[in-house]
Amino acid sequence: MRSALASLAAAALLGGCGGDHAAAAGADPLTLVLADWADYAEARLERRVLALYEQAHPGLRVVQQSAATYQAEYRERILTSMAAGAPPDVFRLDNIDVPGFTDRGAVLDLAPYLPRLGIDLRRYDPTVLSIFSRGAAVYALPDGYTPMVVVYNKDLFDRGGIPYPSDDWTWDDFTRIAKLLTRDTDGDGRIDQWGTAFDRRPFLWIPWIWAGGGDVLCADGRRATGCLDAAATVDAVRWYTDWVTRDSIAPPAPPLPPPSGASALRQSPGDNLRLFATGKVAMLTAGHFWIPNLKPYLEPHRLRMGFVEIPHRAGVPPATVVYASGLAVPALAPHRKRSVELATYLADSLAQTIRAQAGLELPSLASVAESLAARDTLGWERVFLRATQHARMPWGARIGQWREVEAALPDILDRVTIRGDDPAVATLEVARAIDRVLARGGRARR
């Protein structure tokens, strides 16, 4: 499959596609389809980006197919369209879907096209670009990303006389501060202000495990035993679950309904965000994508917030995760040349500058991200850029079975926080279950 696609790509480089020649000859207006998961506001912003492209390319029209849905459902829509022989010309690829699409040979390697289009890959953040690369092949051009950090309520810190945290803080600092910020503010004998919020979704707590020197899988991604149940990981899980079991610095998190595949992870962040925005929680694990949800609280409620890197265990280097999306072209796109040109435009500086206005993500082009940070009077963007220096590629971008692994991981936290299991026992049992999933091996399954 891959050798055949390579031959097709070489032919396109030499002579282009028949459909592209027809468009160039002015036969009929060419319509390209862009598929993504944008909601209404995001789609409107993307339309501004596309309108400029259409103005620069008379006779070319770009139609958006935006589906604000869960990521797994979006992926199925794209795969179904490919199987039906009617793929979009360009689509937004999430980091968790990179293995599934590349293993299938379903996406085009863009690398052979980029020199002709003047694309210098050195302009992209290297960690972010690596998510979509396999060796010299590049299967999507990243357009935006976020590392995970901590957002904190400045007013609650000020009222408690507590200095704002700095990027070099440790777990001990975090626990001490969270305890000081956990209070019964009205004297009724019940806690109504919490230091932090506990979340069972792995995409939020895995960076804390990394910052403690542990991991959920071993380096090759083929097994969990020996790593998920290793001492460093067990200690990190114990410390994280202590937030609700021992230290009582976070409101108890009720379990979700019995899991059903990906539905086990469909926990809305709304409750924790509202608790934070209304002054009930002082610190929260956050990504750049939550800034639009928090901005409405800045006025008229005057929420004052800051961002800081995730604290690390003393003696362990700082660490976090980076999540990203990119623009990909189906391997069998009918207008390959035009599709690649559109993808490179959507991942270039003008598009990223416009898209940055939404606040959902950091631009993947280092120069655009730096410009954004320079204009940010609040200092938020600079924190995200600093955190990126300690960020790692997410497991979802590395192994095709990550959705199954991810669905099993919350059971560790439930066993510890609800059943009272020892973290060493819970991690070992879940690690063995994950090993059985990984033993099925090979490519990602639909």
C-alpha cells in the first residue's frame, strides 16, 4: 500500500492530476472539501481563512464539512467517506488518530511536495511536528497545539496571602498551597472552597504521572506491566488520588456510569470549570482549549486567573504532554496537488494568525506563537510556550490501540478512590488487562 502511494505521489509531483489540469484550464469551478470538528464559532473563523484563499484562487471553492462531535465519531465519519470512495480533499487530523490513519496508508505523505511549495519544516515546533511525522514522512502539517498546565484563581491566592506559584514549584508546594486554599468560608462546618479539582480522565492526569517520574506504558508502547505498576507510577497515582482520599483538597469525583467503549471518557469538564470560574476551586489542570470557556468570566465577574507549569516531584525533571491537530490529505484525494496546496495554506502563518484569535490553541509555527506571546499583556501565552519545552508526544499519537488503553485507565482511580484498593494492586491488575489489549497488537482497529 505504501509503495503504491509513493508511486502515485511521485507521478503527481511530475505531472499533477487530471482534475487539477481541468481546473487550470477553466473548464468548471473546482470545489474542494475541508472536513473538521469545528463548532459554530470555530467554523465561522475558519470561513474567514478560507475566504482569503478563495480570493487568491479564482475558480476555486472550498466547502466546509464541520461536525462538532466526539473525536471517535469524527474519525469514523472520515474513514467511512474514504471507504465509500468520497473522501474530503483535506481534513483535520487529531493526534490520537495519527497511528490509525498512517497504519492504514490512508493519508498522503506530504514531505515530497513541501520543497516545491516553499514549506520549511524547521518553522514548526519540533515536538508538535514529530506527532505527525514517521521518519522523513510527514502525514499532516500541524496547525495548533496545547501543553497541559495549571490555571489558578489569583483572587483566592490574594485573599489567602499566598504568593502565586512559579514554574519551578514541586508537588510538595502544590499540596501545601492546595491545603491552605481548602476552606470552610462561611463557618457552617462544610468545605466550600477547594484547593484543586480531581479528574479521572487520563488526558488530564497522565502529565501528572510523568511529572512524578512514572508512565502508563513502557517506552516501546508494547506493554504496561513493569511501567504502570512500577514504583514511580504507583507513588504518583497514590499522590494524585490522595487529593480526595487523604488530603481532601479536591471535591470527591463521582464515578461515571458503566463504561461503554469511548463513552467511558465522555465526562464534561463543565463542572470543574464552573467551580473554578465561580471561586470554588483555586487550581485546575487546563489546556489552552479551555481559555475560550473561561474568558466570559473575566467580565463582568472580574475573574482574575494565571497559568503556571504543572509541578513536578522533587528530583524529577518537569514534564507535561502536548496535544495537537494538523491538516492531512487523504492518500486517494482526487485533486492531490490542490489538496496539498490547501493544507499547506491552512497550516501557514496567515491562517494560524487568524485562528489564534479564537484562543483554542497555540500556533504551531514558532514565529506566530512568539508573536502571539509578545502581544499578550496577561502573560498567559508565555507560560504555555515555556511548558512546551518540557512536553512529550501523547501516547495516542504513538500506538493505534490507545483508545482501548485509555478506556481502561480510569479504573485505577476508581479502585483507589471508591473501593479503597492499594494503588500498587490497582495498577498491577489494570496493567495486566492493558497488556492483553496490546497483545492483540498491530494496527489500530476501527
